[in-house]
Amino acid sequence: MTVDVHAHFWTDGYLDKVAALGKTDTAAQRGRGAGDGAELDARLALMDRAGVGMQVLSASPQLPHGPDQAAAISAARHVNDQYADLAARYPGRFAAFASLPLPHLDASLTELGRALDDLGMAGVAMTTTILGQPLVDSPAAELFAELDGRGTVLYLHPAGNAACTPLIAEHHGTWSVGAPVEDTISVLHLITHGIPSRYPRMKILNSHLGADRLVLGTDFPYQNGAAYERAVSYVTTSGLAPGDADRVLSVNAQALLGQGR
């Protein structure tokens, strides 16, 4: 089964909640095909045409982060419940990474347990920075031990802040250039802080980087329609050996998520 590990799902109701927390870019996510109803029907049809069996959903970078703890908790529970409902409505088609009400540590631990134990989510999504703070220096780093103890996935996604440099932000490169730079910096921080060796059971999935553990991630809905289909078919038409293509499309992701083939 082909698994797309990088796909987004947002309803207007959820985006309203994170806008209230201070997110200023939610307009870019509205009406792009990542919602429910007719947009969800079109997504499923597209997945079928592309031969994608499952998408693993995340709300990043529109995560419920903000100083208002009650509002952050409400938004996190809202989106996690939405994702769990979606997975239940379409068995086998969707899994999801949980959103946490960071930087509120106790509340995040509570929601992490609820999302993984009660809702059956596939791991936890975080951004490369948390409210402008490097992930490894933020309260979120206190959750690594819990993720390690559970042997679960930490899914990292750029925050969309152009790596905090005007050299990127002021030249229209926030996502095209800034996103992989954010990924690279965050991975550097994880390595220099010894995170992979200190927490060897925590599985770190980076949105835009890889080598022999590559997995398919389309960034739906930003790759949509024919572009989505090409993003999937390219893996088998780019010259990779069939066994390598199968690993990218299926085997590696299923091993990451603890699924049988």
C-alpha cells in the first residue's frame, strides 16, 4: 500500500481557532482542497487515481500553539478529535499525527496521552521552532522522553518563519527556500544536542529531508490534481530500482508506523 506521510487537513472551524491564538496566515489554507465535504470527496478520488492507499494527516504548521492555554487546549482537542473521526469514517485511508497545545507542558502531556492512547494516533507533530524558539530549547523538548518511552513518531514540519531571517522572508522565499533551511537547522540542532542518541526509540520524521529512509510525502493540498498524481508516479518513473521505489512508496512508511505490508 502506498502511504503519503505528508498531507494536511484543515476545516475553517479549526483555522478560526488557531487564528484566535495568533496565527496570521490561515487565509492561505482556506479553499485549497484540504477541508471536509466536497473537498474531502475530491481528495479521496485523487488518492485513488494516484494509487495512494493512505494519507497520514497533520495540522502543522497550523498547530495550536499560543500563550492562551485554554484556547490552545481547545484547539488541540478539536483538531485531534476531527482527525480521529476522519480515520474512523474512512478505515485504512487516514492516520494522523497529534497536535499539542504548546508551549504548555502539562497540558501537552495530557493531550499526548489522550491522542495516542484513546484516539490511536500515529505520533506527534511539532514545528521546527515553537513560537520562535528552537525546538530543542523549547518546552516541547521536555516531551522527547515520553515519546521515546512510547517508541512513537515525532513528525517535524517547518514553522514557516523563513528561518527567522529577512534574507529569506523579504525575498519571497519563505516556503521554497525557508522550509528546507528550517528543516536543516532543526536536524542540526537535534544532532548537536544528542537527541537521536539520548532518545533512540523516538522515531524522527523530517518533512523535507531523507536518504535510505525516504518516504513519500506530497504536501497535499499544495500538490493537487495532476501535480499530485505526478508526485506519486515520479517515484516509479524516475529511474529508481523497483525495490527502492517500493521502499519509498510503501515499505519504509509502514515500518515507521508499525504496520504490516
